Amino acid sequence: MLAIEVNQLLSVCKYAILVQLKIALYISKLRAFCSLLYSDRPCFTP
């Protein structure tokens, strides 16, 4: 019983980490695109 709960917790943590990585990747892509568009002025920093 405990092993199943720990397994579920681990899968939830993996999913959360994956989502955070995707968001970070999206933000970095957005920032790179923004810096390409407006190379003369600094872009937003979230």
C-alpha cells in the first residue's frame, strides 16, 4: 500500500518537473525571439 502511494507521488513529482522544464524552455525561446526582434532595447525579464 505504501509503495503504491510513494510511486504515485514520484510520478506526480516527475510530471511537475516536466511541466516546469517545458515552461522554462518556452520562456527562454520567447526571450530569445524577443531579443532578436528588439535587439536595440532590453527585453522583459520574468
